[in-house]
Amino acid sequence: MEFTPVVKRPSVDRSIKVRTNFFELLSMPTNNIIHYDVSITPEVPPRFNMKIFESFVEKYRESLGNAKPVFDDGDGY
């Protein structure tokens, strides 16, 4: 396996905020975790994907039971 060397950056004396797309699990859930790949058609600008997802959750809230659906922002990662 080959790795790209890390480039050292000059020291910068300022703080920055970093947002990440993960969260810490303090304990494992006892129920199943299910992952679905969903395509929204017709294709819309990415900023509308979250609104479509929120509409889905609101419409099907009762039938989702205790499920806690999450959305990955449609960035494909």
C-alpha cells in the first residue's frame, strides 16, 4: 500500500471551527440500523433534497414508529 506524504503547513496563529459529518456513539442501539440509497426524481438542486426528506418524515411520521431517519445531505459520501 502506498501513502501520499502529508505536506507540512506553516504555523498559523488563529482558531478555526471545523464541522464534521459524524457523531459519537455512546452506546450501541439494541435495534437494527438500516441503510437505504435513495434517488429523488426528477433531479432537483441539492438544497431542496433536505426539504423533500423533511416532508417525507412529516408525512410518514406515524408509520415510521420509533425509527429515527437521517439524511446525509445528498453529497454522495
